[in-house]
Amino acid sequence: MSSSNAPDTTHAGSATTSRPKVTDVEQHGINTIPDSDRTSRPLDLFRIQFGGANTFATVLLGTFPIALGLSFWQAVGATLAGVVVGALFLMPMGLFGPLTGTNNAVSSGAHFGVRGRIVGSFLSLLTAIAFYSISVWVSGDALVGAMNRLFGVPDSDLLRGVVYAVLGAIVIVVVVFGFQFMLLVNKVVVVGNTVLILLAVVAYASVFDPSFDPGPSAYALGSFWPTFVLSALIVMGNPVSFGAFLGDWSRYIPAATSRKSLLGATFGAQLMTLIPFIFGVATATLVAGEADYVIALIKISPIWYAVLLMVVAFLGGLSTGVTSLYGTGLDFSSVFPRLSRVQASLFIGIIAFVFILVGRLAFDLIASVNAFIGAIVICTTPWMVIMTIGYIVRRGYYRPADVQVFNLGMRGGAYWFRDGVNWRGMVAWIPAAVAGLMFANYPPLIEGPFRDAAGGIDISLPVAIGVAAVLYLGLLYAVPEPRYVFGPQGPRWVPAADGDEPQVVADESASHHRTARRGHLMDESVTTELEARTDG
């Protein structure tokens, strides 16, 4: 990828296309990306994931195992387990974008119905607010701590609020420019922050002790295994948080791209996040017991590294905030078509900033982060499981035009099911998420009534996954999906029912904002196909 403003060329399939300038404001919303605009590669998918996670937000999550009372090596084990398990669940979520040409929330309409895809939109919004907030919180605190250490600027709520506002505004500016600018930011962060974080080996070599162990009495949940599992689940929240967003970026990759390369890009990017995670684990041992991790770390850092931490904080906050806000702004504009992608991004950015101020200045940061990460893991993972099972039984067959029916103010098509909702997916996801929350233990804000069912060990994730998989597969057998959703090769492992595909018709109740999209910024082949199938 070129990092200059001049367009470069990339081979998409057999055609040579021009990559847009990074300073061009992106015009695409959740419309199907035309083949001519699919100029990205799996390497770009790797960069944007690693760049979006190679930040202080991830570092903060890395401090949780130590804050919960684990020793250094126990914390490393919990971190490794959380990253690997989360990456395995995340990997298939990069496959949908190239096939449908749109984001994962819209793509999920193939399994939840074109209206039922609102589930994915909700998860996208939840994740964006959480990680946008974390990135601005932590990066802002690092900058405030550095200014206090280097220039003697006194800490105050007013100063933090101003810094949060500046960081949040810069993030929104990048989001407005869109995908190409975001790729450039993450390309810089991948290299820059990795080097700066690795310099911590030099900065803290004389004070770091790998034998750090506060002892069994420090376990937050009273004993080792419950605390270890909780720590791993919190870490797992980071890769899982990308589930709703991977399609935002992979939709710019040609449909013919190797599936193995897409899976490998995602798994490799998540493994690389062990760099900021282990940084968080190791440095948390140096300031264990301190109420404010970031400020405490800057105070004990060599002066030269305190300066570098300001750079790490700024780049990291920019990268994580951008990847989070971009995705949900994109999707929010499809749920509320009156808003463009830019307007939706601004609206969500303002809401998230208010949440930042209230959550950081009025409530406990650790408790807020803990609760949001728990909700993300429990609600998003079963959604991802349903999507993955759907991909497998459908043999990766999708019809890009049909997932856009509702967005264009139409009705019918392969994924209309019953009034736009596929109750097989919905009936599997809702009980799975509820059951997971009932068994969850993310104190103090999320403590389900059955949290002690396994001796204090949090089993919310296996419960949510198990319920989703069993219910969804059971429904696919008990109430088979229509044969036309499976494509020419038919279903894999599940039966199919005969039936007529609902005809695509104009929805007379649709707002003019939706119907206007039929001729605006939509791949012409998609619009032509759908209009050709209408009854006039």
C-alpha cells in the first residue's frame, strides 16, 4: 500500500485498478463495494487489525490479570489462552466481506434475515463505544501523566477532559476521511508502536522481576482457577471485539482471494497483539497496587521513555479509536438511513465522548471496562458461532444483492425469510446471550445468579457457545432453511426445504432515504439485479 497521497495501482482479479488517495473522503457506506474498488489485500487486513490493537487500550487489558491477583507467569498464561481462543473464534469473520462486498452486520442478514441483522448492528455499537472510550481514556491519561512528569502541569479533571476532547476530535477527523486514511494510520502504528513498546525491555530491565507473585491471598475471586479464567476472558474480549468489524475492512478485498490467506491474516494479527498485551502484564507488576496504572507507570519510567510513552499513547489512541468508530458509524448509517456515514460517525463520536466523561470522571474505570468487555464477549461470541456455522452449511455461498434488499427500501429475496427475520438465527442467539449473562462473573457490575455454578469459575462463555450451537443446528434440522439459500451445491450436513423464493418488490412503507440509495453509491450490478427482479 502506498503511503503517499498519489494513487497507486493494485491488481484486483484480472483488472488493474487505482487505489484512492488517502486524503479523499470515502464515499462508500454499507453498499456493495464494486470489483473495481476492491484494491486491498490480506496484508491490509493484517495491518489494520494489528494496528488497531497495538495500542494502550490493549495494554490496559493486559494489566487486568495482574490487577486480579495473578503472578507474572500465571498472567502470561491467561493472556496467551485468551488471545489464542479469541483468535480462533474470530478467524472466520474475515471471510464474509470479500463474498458479500459489505460489512459483517449487513452480511449477517443471510443468517438472521435482512431485518434481523440489527443484532450485528447492536453488537457493533456496543463494541465501538467500549473500545473508543478505552482508547481515549487510557491515551488521554498517558498524555496527562507525561505532561505532569515532564512539564509539571498539575493533574485535574478539567485537563483530562480537554485532552480527551482533543484525542476524540482527531479520531473523528480520520474517520471522516475513511478507509484509505485509516489504512495509512494503522500502517504507521504497526511499525511505530511496536518499536516503542519493545524499547520497554531497555527502559525497565533493571526493575522488572519475572518472579512477581503476590500470593494466593491476592486472587480477586478467592482462588486460582476462577481468577485465571476471568483474566483469560477479559483478554479474549480484545480479539472478539473485532468480530463485528472485520467485514468493514475485508469488503475491500477481491472475492476470489484465498480463504487461507484471509484466515491467516486474522490469526497472525491477533497473535502479534501479544506484544502490547505482555507489555501490559509486565509493567503492571511494576505498579501493582496503584489506583491509576498509566500515571503510576509514567512516574517510575526513565525520563526518555516517559517522552516515548506520549507518542505511544497518541498513536495508539488514534488507531484504536478510528477502527472502532469507523465501523459503527458505517453501520449506524444503514440502520438510520437519514444519516450519512460521516454524520453517523459524528453522532456516535459525540455519544461516546459523553460516555467517556461520565464513565471516567464519575465512575470506576476498571469496573466500567470489566463490565463492557464481559458483555461484548458473552453477546458477540455466540453471534460469531452462528455466523460460522451458517458459513459452513452454506458452503460459503452468498448473494450480495439480496443482503442489501432492506437497505434499499425493498422486500423479498433469498434472505427475507419471514418479514425480514430468520428466526432460526434469532432464536439461537437470544437464549445464548441471556444464558451467558446468567452465568457471568465480571464483578462488580455483571454478576449473574448462576455465577457460582462451577465453584466460582466463570463458565458463561462455554454456556453461551454451547446454547447457540445446539439451538442453531437443532433448528436447521427441525425447520430446514429453503433450498435457494444454499446455492447450486446444496447444503452441507443439514437438510433443505423446498419453497419459492420471495419476489423482490418495492417496499411502499420504506423511507425515501432508503429508496434513494438504489441509485446512489450502490454497485450498479446489484441495483440492476434487484430492480430486474421486482414486479414493477
